[in-house]
Amino acid sequence: MTKSVTVTYALWAMGGPLGLHHLYLGRDSHALLWMLTLGGFGVGWAREFFRIPAYVGEANRETEGGLRDSKRHPIARPPPVSVARFAGQISVGIYFGTVALIGLNSLSFFYLIVLPLCVGAGVHLVSSVGEQTTDLHKTLIACVITSPIFYGSTISPLPISIAASVTASQHRRFKTRPPSGSQQELGPRLYRLALVWLAFSAPLGYSIFHNTTATLFYLSDCVAALLDMFWFFPWLRSVVEYFLLLPYRILGAFTGWGPSEESWRKVLEILLTERSQREREALQMLSVSKEASMEEVTRSYRELVKVWHPDHNPGSKMEEAQKMFIQIQEAYETLLRAQKPDHRNK
């Protein structure tokens, strides 16, 4: 069925950030990307106003002609390099990695397996938009190799995403289109898209609603680490900080609501002083009360380390001592991370 430019523009205006116009045109990868990033963080959706006629023309050529015209897109020659696509790969890779850090960082082997796979999935999703694609296996291998170098770093999604984007660009190629008329019906396509959306959003939603304090701590650490990168250019730091707060300013402009800076600071103070479940377990592990100062926590930690150090528990008790020693270390690191926002405000 021939696609209409008018219908595409209408869907772009009504549900563009959710990818409705791409779903209409059969561009499922692009539709999924827009669903997960709300239209490429708004920038991609606005940019598409001028590209919709080309998208419609491409969809109609596939419907009418089947396979790609070899004169227009030689299969043996890779697609041209796109700066916008490369920047999108890096941005979405960082975005997917950040979501994983918020919702899945408690999993075993997170930095070795989970994080690189999530970043690689984001990069590959952008690489597969439109007529292009890339080698998924090589992209994921680049992520897995790069991740251990930045093990445990707050900004680790950035270098992993850059490495994956470079690899994806080096192995870019045109997609092999199926014969004309073989496109699946809308129902199965929506079902697959819904499954991917749930897989992406469920861990993030669980983390936000059940571990709000830890999420705020991590976001605060990410923003602080990003701004600290520009310490030698104060004016650039101010520009980055302005754009980080821009979505909040836009929301206030549209809704007519915007609490004063003092009110907003009080809200943050209330949220950041609430103990998360993980922090409560850490306090219990170190045998200190929730009102304990960081000096008291450190003192208790050092005493417990002496008691449960494996070298002090030879023989049959060594295995139990090793487990306790690791749990004590993790509890202390949890409380240290919880103190970081307070230290920056002093």
C-alpha cells in the first residue's frame, strides 16, 4: 500500500516522539528508537520535519520495487559516513548504559557483561535505523573489551559507547531487504516492540520507585562527574549545566509551575536524607545506628575488618570470614557513596 506524505506528517505531529510515523512507514527500528528516547531526546523528532518526504519515498520504493536498486545503493559499497548517526550512536549508547547503571548495577558481573551489552544494544539500535545496519557481534565485542578498562567508573558508558560507535561505523553496510509484500502484519510488529519496551523500562521503573535515594545519588554523581570534566573552562561548565537543566525549565514554562530555587533545594534535601533499603542493610551490617556519623561508621568498619579478615580466621572459618569480609566492604562503600552529595554541598 502506498504511503501518504500527509498522513505521515499528521502522525509525526500527533505522536512523533513515540515513533508513530515510523511505525506507519514500516521503519520498526526507528520507531523503537523513538519510543525509548522520546524522539531522539526531542532533537531527532524536530529534525525529521525536513526528512519525512524522503522517508515516504523510500517506503514506497520498497513497496513497489522490492529489492534495492543496485545503481542507487551498490551492495558492495558501504553507506556514506553520517556525523548525525555517529553522534546518535554515542548518545544513545551512553543513555542505555546510564539506564543500566541505575536499574541493574546490583547484578553480578555488571561491569563485565551487563553494562557493555546494554551500551552495545543502544549503539546497534541507532546503527540499524533506515537502510543501514552493522555487525552486531563486532560491536558487542568492542564493548566487552573496553568495559574492564573503566571498571567501576561512573562515566564508563562514555568510552564504551565511543568504542562501540567507531566499530559500528567501520562495519556499516546496507540492509538486505526482503522481497516485496513480505512485510509482517501490524499485530506481531507491535507485540515485539512492546516486549522490547518492557525489557528496557521495567528495571528502570523498579529502581526509581523502590530505590529512589540510590537513583538520585547516582544521577547526582553522573552530573558532578560530567561537570568536573570542564573544570579548566568555567564558562563551558556553565553552558553544560544550563542545558542539563533545560528540560526542567521548559516544563516550568509550559505548565506555569516552577518552585523557587530554595523550595527545590528543600525537596532534594528531603529526598537525599531518606535512607534506601540498601543503606539500611549496610548500617545493620556495620552495627551502627542510622544517626551515626561517617566517623563512627568508619570506626566500626575498621574494627569489623580486623575481626573478619581472612588472615585472622584460618582453617574452617576462612570461607565464612571471606564472605563476611566482602559484605562489610560492600556495606562501607554503599555508605560512602551515600555521603558524596553531602560532601559536595559543604
